[in-house]
Amino acid sequence: MFNTPYLADADRYASMQYRRCGRSGLLLPAICFGVWQHFSHSDDYSKCRAMILRAFDRGVTHFDAANNYGGGDAEEILGRILREDLARYRDEILVSTKAGYTMWPGPYGDWGSRKYLLASLDQSLKRLGLDYVDIFYSHRPDPGTPLEETMGALASAVQSGKALYAGISNYPPDQTEQAAGILRAMGVPCLVNQSRYSMFHRIPEEGLIAKLDELGIGFVAFQPLAQGLLTNRYIDGIPTESRVATGKGSLKREQLNDATLTRLRALNEIAKDRRQSLAQLALAWALRDERVTSVLIGASSVAQLENSLDTLAAGPLSDGEIDRIEQVLS
Ligand SMILES: NC(=O)c1ccc[n+]([C@@H]2O[C@H](COP(=O)([O-])OP(=O)(O)OC[C@H]3O[C@@H](n4cnc5c(N)ncnc54)[C@H](OP(=O)(O)O)[C@@H]3O)[C@@H](O)[C@H]2O)c1
């Protein structure tokens, strides 16, 4: 189908907030967009395109992928949109990708070896149709590979110009500190740690966020909506096209138990008092700490995306609202 040529909204930088990523020179949008779900070739391409372009029109400059999202489909779809619609805006856009989970058969298509990471980055660049990505991540620590080797591969990616910055994902505080030290010794700073963080998953508060602050590394919080749990999606039942109903992602029906639904309803009341949606409350909550550089969201429609991006219009949570939320969560 022929698409109307895209011209970005002239006001695209009017309402997004940008936060410094650790002590680097890079500013990230407070809300960035990831293509883990809903970006495979069985999804409607026009919807994928509409979400990416609407996000960019609203100041989302950072799009997050990984080699294995949709088995490579997500990078191909993002790559097509970058090529056909966003080529002229490449210097206004950050594209991140990762390697670390199973991607191809055999001993060189998984985990954290130099062999895997650098081959995977070349494959990602082909799928994305790019000369370089902005951030290349080690997707998870590998207990079987020396950290020096995995970090050496990230440093090579940066030194070869195939990535501008190095990042780590799902690394706990101690390994983050070691990784950052190894990278620093190779002249490549560790830009960012991407880890799961939401009202329902607060492990980063137990040391990671403080460690990142101390080391001057940014924090990108993924799944701030707990895959849709922290939205109005499930408050009145399970919609047929939702992740729980379709089995996409890893949200399980058992997670929708009575205790969780009671909490969600109580949180929803706090959101209503702020004239916000529950999704907006969840995002504002994750962003209440300025050490959180960005929340990294997904969406299955432009309407959801718009709703999430409207979070910033309401202003930050008050201390009283944070206390009310704490009471619900405790
Ligand atoms: N580094 C890692 O290991 C890792 C792991 C996982 C994810 N990530 C990154 O994080 C990104 C986000 O992950 P995610 O999509 O699971 O996170 P999420 O933002 O917590 O969940 C997104 C889902 O929530 C629902 N939703 C979103 N906005 C909504 C709104 N305003 N109102 C109602 N429902 C709404 C939708 O569910 P439905 O689909 O049911 O409509 C949507 O697909 C990924 O794309 C990826 O880039 C990284």
C-alpha cells in the first residue's frame, strides 16, 4: 500500500522532557519507545509505522530494539521505517540494539562472547539498514564468559564506529561496577544500564539506582507498565487482544489475582484524583526519581502511545501522592 510521504511535526520538541544520561553528553527523552512486542511481520505494518512516526512527532527520539525481538522482525520493520520515512531525521534519532539472548543455533548465537556480540551487531545493522547504532547493549551478563571479553566486544563496537555508545542490560550493581571499570580502562565509558523497574518490580531500588548514580551511568527503566498490568487494561476483565489473552510477552493470567486487582483499583483511584490514567500514574511514579533517565515503554496502538506520552502534561507526583501509592504497594 502506498504511504503518504512523512514530514515530522514542526513542534515535536515542544512538550517532551529530556534527561541527561548519567554524566554523559547525551540527553534521552524521559519516555522512550521499544519494539519488543507488536513489531513482527505478522503484525500490521501500517500500525507499526504509525506508532513510530507519532512517537517521533511527540519528541520520542530514542527507539529501542534487540537482535531477537520478533526473531529479527522488529529490527527489519524499524529499519524500513527509518529508511522510508525517517532517513532525513537520522541525526535526531537514537537507535539502540542488543545481543545476549538466543539468536541463532550453535555455540556462537547466544550469551556474551566476542564472537556472538560482534557478529550479531553486523546482522542488526543489516536488518536496520544503518551504518551504526547509537547504543549497543550486552543484553544480559554471561556467567560463562569473562566480563573482559564481553566488555571488550562492546568497546570494539564503539571503536569501530558501528556503535556510538556502550550499554549493559540486566546487570546487577556489582557486575555493573566491574563492567564500567573494564570499559573505562579501554577508553569507552559505560553509558547506560537498562533494567526492569516499575511499581511492581522495585529491585533496582535495592542498590542499582544508587550505584548507577555514583558511577555516572544512566538508567533506562524497561517495562514501567509491567507489560500492561499497571494500566486500565485488566481492571474490568481480560480484553481478547491483550497480552494476557494472546500469550504475547510473558505476562501470565495467574498474575491477575485478587490481591493484584485490588491494588490496581486502589492505584486507579489515585490516578483519577490526578485526572490521569493508571498508565500515566505508573510512568509518573517511575520518573519521580531524577536518577531514572527514561522509562522505556511499549504499546499496541497509537491511542495507548498517546495516552502514555500525555503523562508529562500533568506534572510530577506530590509527596502526598507518593505516600498514598506507597500505602497501596506496601
Ligand atoms: N532489556 C531487556 O531485557 C528488556 C526486556 C523487556 C523489554 N525491554 C524493552 O522495554 C520495552 C517495553 O517493554 P513492554 O512493552 O513489555 O513494557 P510496558 O510498557 O510495561 O508494557 C506495554 C504494554 O502495556 C499496554 N499499554 C501500554 N500503554 C498503555 C496505555 N497507555 N493504556 C493501556 N495499556 C497500555 C499494552 O499492552 P497490550 O499489548 O496488551 O495492548 C502494551 O503492549 C520493550 O519494547 C523493549 O524495548 C527490554
